[in-house]
Amino acid sequence: MDLETKLAILADAAKYDASCASSGAPKRSAAPGKGMGSTTGMGICHSYTPDGRCVSLLKILLTNFCLYDCLYCINRRSSDIPRARFSAQEVVDLTLSFYRRNYIEGLFLSSGIIRNADYTMEQLVEVARTLREEHEFRGYIHLKTIPEASPELVEAAGRYADRLSVNIELPTREALTTLAPEKSDVSIKRAMGEIRLKLDEKADGGATAPRFSPAGQSTQLIVGADDSSDASIIETADTLYRSYKLRRIYYSAFSPIQRASARLPNRAPPLMREHRLYQADWLMRYYEFSVGELAQSMPGGKLDLSVDPKTTWALANRHQFPVDVNTADRHLLLRVPGLGVRVIDRIISSRRHRQLRYEDLKTLGATLKRARHFICTADYRPRQSDRSSDGLRRALIGAPEQQSLF
């Protein structure tokens, strides 16, 4: 099979993995005349860093052959899709060729399981080692970690990769047992734990400690492949963040596959559900929301698809509003719809010098179409603060969401 055909098959097979981002990678540039690649500039997978830069990654599988027969996976053992396999050297050559053409800045490499976990992991590590040591490639590398692989191989992967990830895929042990009986949540979490220990060792050792996955680790949860509620997904996510210090969790809406098992749904969940889960995740990570707070505003364990979860919480807790932006503490300001973290930091900084007025909030970047119902300033108080939560919810549904999450 020629290289172009392999690339078409294995790039398409990789599209179901959502965790294709380069956030957290250290900035590196090649010294003049030495090495190639960087993680600092503008760049066939487009991802975004926290500061908004677009980074292009070659996103492929080493192979879509797999020993496992996970019902939700297009690459499962029983699937009759076309199969292909790269050699480690072919992946290296492709990465360098695409980089030299200015198509990419890095590599996202995953794989089906072939022979056994260690053999597969050895191939992934060999790609990263060759790029780093033989070609002095300084671009971003993200490697998928095979859960049952030996700790020595995981350590080697962390030495060469910017980020490692182990996909847990399903939010509950019951779902994993039903849809992926050959996988074990115990082995997946053990692999996450080993990576966390290495990250802790690096943090404790500082600059003298061996390099290990500077962009941390991540995972992916499939949404809608089983009947897990949004509440259970969020609870699982919170446990994973606390237990394994994940840099982030990616949520991927289940995509129906041909000749699928009757145990799987025959249609994809609404993409808005995936979006709401990302917003709820953001609230936990950056807005000091607890799982309990989010669950209180999720009747039946479902996120409201019409209104973002912060607004849903605010509508369920009207007694805490309106909030005076000139006196409220940061924790309460973080719960105001329309106020993002950066805007809140600007508010706190600005109010040290003078009383803030309504127009000041516009200057500071607040999304007042939503925020105006939940705040008061030196010269403003909501005219309809006594409007019912249901009435306010109907009004807010018509207010378009802005570019910022909240």
C-alpha cells in the first residue's frame, strides 16, 4: 500500500479523538543552524493555545488494526473498514515533510493496539525519540499512552512528548464493561496515576529533574454512547481532575458507526450537549463551581441545552442577585453570567480607585446582555429584578452568546 493511501486511511481514523490541542507546551525555537521546528509561531488538525494562537498538528494513527473490539469504536477488531499501518520511520518522514512545507507545527500520534500494549507503545516512543534525537525536532508532540504499557515505556514517552494522554472514553465502570469489555478502568486509572507520579516528581525536582511531559496529561470522554447523565459525566470529570491532575478533559459527542451494535444509540447526541459539558467543565476549573452546585441546577441530571450552565445556576439562585460589582467578593462575581475571569480581574482592579458605573463595565469587556439582569453599579440597578426566573430565562434564550464562554 502506498504512503498516500495509508495517510488517507489513518488520518481519517484519527478524527474521532477530540484531544488534539497543544496548550501548555513550553515555548521552543531551534537555534540557528541547529534542529528544526518550534512551538511559538503560527502554523492538519487545527488547535488553539490558551493565548489564542492557532497551531496545526499532523493528526494520525500509527495503525488502525486493533486487538480490542470496543463497540463504539470504528477501528474495533470486528469492523470491516480498510486497514493500514505506518512504520515508525514513515511517521517520522511524514512529520518532517509536512513541517518543511509549513503545513504543521507538531504531531498528534495515537494507535490501535497491535500484538500487545508494550509493542505498540515502543513504536510510538520510537517515533518521538527519532524526531527529537536524530532530527532535533522541537515542535509539539502529543502521544497517546497505552494503559497496560510498562512504566519504563511511559517514562520514555514523557521524556520525548510534550503531552501524554490516556483515554478513559466512558464515564462509568458499568458503561466500559458493557461497551468495551476488554478494557479495564483499573488499568486506565493506574496508567493515569503513573503519569501523575512522574509529573509530581518533576514538579518537586524542579529544573534538575528529568524532562517529563511538560504539558501534562489529558483524557477524553465520549458523550452519548451510553445512558450516562450529564451529572455523572461531570462528577467523573471532577474526580479525574482531582485524582490525576489532568490538564484538561475533552468531551467528544458519540458518532454512530456502520453496522453498529444494537447496544449503541442510532443517532448522535446534540452537539450542544457537548458544548454545555465544556462550559460546565470550565466552571469547575476556572470559576470555583463545585459539582454539587452544578448538579443543583440540573433537574434529572441533564444540562439545559437552551441556556449556559452558569446562567442556569444564577436563575436557580436568584436570591443571591443582583450583585454589587463595587463590593462583591471575587467568588460571587465569578457566578455572574456575562462576567468572565479576565473581566472580573479588571473590575476588582478598577474599583480600588473609584466607584464603577454601568458604562465602565462595557469598557472592561462585560457581556451586559446577560450581566445586566444580575448586577448593580453606582448608577444602575435592574428594573425588573422581580421578574420570575422562568420569564428571565425566556428573555435570555433570545440573547445570543458571545465569543467568550461566560
